[in-house]
Amino acid sequence: MTSARTFVFMILLLAGAAGWQVMAQQPSPYADAGDAGDALRRAGEVLARSRARAEQLEQAARKARAEADRTAREAAAVAARIQQSEAEIQMAQTRIAMIDRQREVLRARMASEQEPVVRLTAALQMMARRPLVFSLVRADSLRDTVYLRAVMETMLPEVGRRTAGLRAEIQRGRELQEQARLAARELREGERALASRRAELAALESRQRLASREAQGVASREADRVLALAEQTRDLSGLLDQLEEAGTLRRQLAALPGPVLPPTRPGEVLQVIDAPPPLLAADTARPAWIMPVSGRLVSGFGEQSATGLTKGVSLAVAPGAQVVSPADGRVAFAGPYRGYGAIVIVEHGGGWTTLITQFGRLAVTVGETVVQGSPLGTAGPGRPVLTIELRRDGAPVNPLGETGG
């Protein structure tokens, strides 16, 4: 009887420990298991794309001959690695949330299964206070003694039967505990990798700034002009229209033939200096375009809002999330704009532009040439929501349409 009591007590202690461990967990941030599964799938897709893009950019950086081009592609590769680390962290957090939800369900099941076991244990405790020898001595008749002995002999199998499901749940709790431990380790590793890559990107950005000091005079004048233009425009659409006109004029000037030099001697043919190449390609086809940041869709393209139909998409992203250039281009605007926080506008050529709002920190300046994946900045703290607009000749285009990845 003592062994039966010990057996049941061990089960209850293990069950109670597992239950208290589950109760200590934070509530899941996801509505249900399907929501968490979708988040895990999206994070996996972002992870695969970021890893592939980083490998391509690293290979392109190794092949680049010009120092500026190599540095730009190295920075883009590091930014892709940062997005990869962010996706790894998101996957680990989602796994932990899913495990917590499973443990919460397990705790509820174990609580319902513990009730009959507790009643059975109480009966065993009462019987254990009278040892078997005393029970036989004090039995009023042989029939009572035989009956009592039969009850005692069938008690342990009944305990085993009633606690079989509970023991399985305890084992499941141990497995979930191990899965949570592994997910927490992956989370810590992802956070360490993210911090290291952010430090690497900061060093590359410092190197880029030092290398571009020669052009700071021209860039500063252009930035001042653009900021003055932002003060003159009434709304964001007006700013985009003004910048588009300036970009069209710039492309037209770049397409003009070069100056004509007079002949050095009579009778010679006039010499024409070749025009410089255009700053951006004139192809009007949609450029190879990627989403600049990953996150949860808050509002889609063309949805009704307080100010009318939305002209882009809004994403809820992680605090400090890395934002990259969706395609090759030139930074037409980078700075604060009333009501939209810090914004970046990138010209891609052929009339295509991308607008991103609500940056926490900017990593580019006006006039800077960027490649696809170049770091533009990061999201702010708290619960940042970034808006992304893609336009062609001023007309909004759905960014979530056919993209380049």
C-alpha cells in the first residue's frame, strides 16, 4: 500500500509541476493556431528570400571592380543578412508562442484529469492509515477479510488505468518544455547574429560616408533644395508630383547631346563630346522590385480609409526592422515630412518611384544611388507601421502585385 501511495504522489507532483510551468507562460500574441501557423509560414518565406538575396549580393560584391559599387553591394548583402536574422527571430518567437498555446491546452486537460486522481488518492490515504495486517486482524468475518484483500489487490491496476492518460500528458509536457528550450536558444542565437550584423552594417555605412565626402557639397545643396520643396508642397501627392517633374527634367537633360567643340584648324570636322549616360534607365517596364520590409499587412492597396482610397499598403513590422531599397535607383527625397515621419522616395527610372513612410532612422541622403537591397534605414520603436507606395508616372500601382521577390 505504501508503494501505491508513493506512486500516486509522484504522479501528482509531476502533474502539478507541469501545470505550474504552463501557467507561468505569457498569453499567446496570436488569435489561434492558424494565425500562428500563417506567421510562421510568412517568416519562413522571408527567411528563404533574404538568404538567397544575401548570397547573390555577396557574390556580386566579390565580382565588383569599382570600390563604390563593391561597398554598396556589401552593404546590401549585410542588410539582407539582417532581414534574415529578423526572420529567424520571428520564427523562433512564433514557435515559442505556438508551444505556449499547446502547453496552455495541455494544462487545461491535465486539470480535468487530475480531479478523479485526487479523489482516488484521498481514498488511498485513508486506507493507508490502516496497515493491511491490522485490517485482517480487525476484520469481523472471513468474508470481510477476503473482500478487503480483493479490493486492495485491484487498487493498483485501477490507479494505473486512471493515471495512464495523465502520465502521457506529463510526457507531452516534457516534450513541449524541451521544444521551448530549443526555440529559446534559437531566439538568443538570432538576436546575437542580428546585433553583430547591425554593427557590421554601421561600419560599412561609416566607410561609405567617408568615401563620399568629396561629393558632399553637391549633395548638400540638392538636399537643401529638396527640403525647401517639401516646405512648399501642401501634401505628399504634391511632393511626389514635384519630384517626378524634376526627375523627368533631369532625364531629359541627361539625354541631350554633349557640347560641340570648335575645330582647332579650318576645314576640320566639328567635334561632339558624347553625352553622359542617363542617371536612370528609360525603360518603362516594371523594374525588378522586392518588398523593402516584411511584416503583417494592416491595410491593403485600394482599401477605403478616412482620407479616401489607400494608394499603397501598410505593414506592421518589428521595432527597428531593416528597410531596404526595393529596386535600383536614386534617392529623390530622404527626410521628415509633416504627418508621415521620416520618409524616403526612390526613383527607379521609366517613371517608376517608391515611397516609404514612418522611418525611425534614415541611412541614405538625397542624390545617393542605391542598388536593390541597399539599406534605406530602420523602423522606429514601439509598434511601427510603415506605408509603402509604388507609382508609375504618378499613378499608384499595387506593390503586392507581381514583384521580383
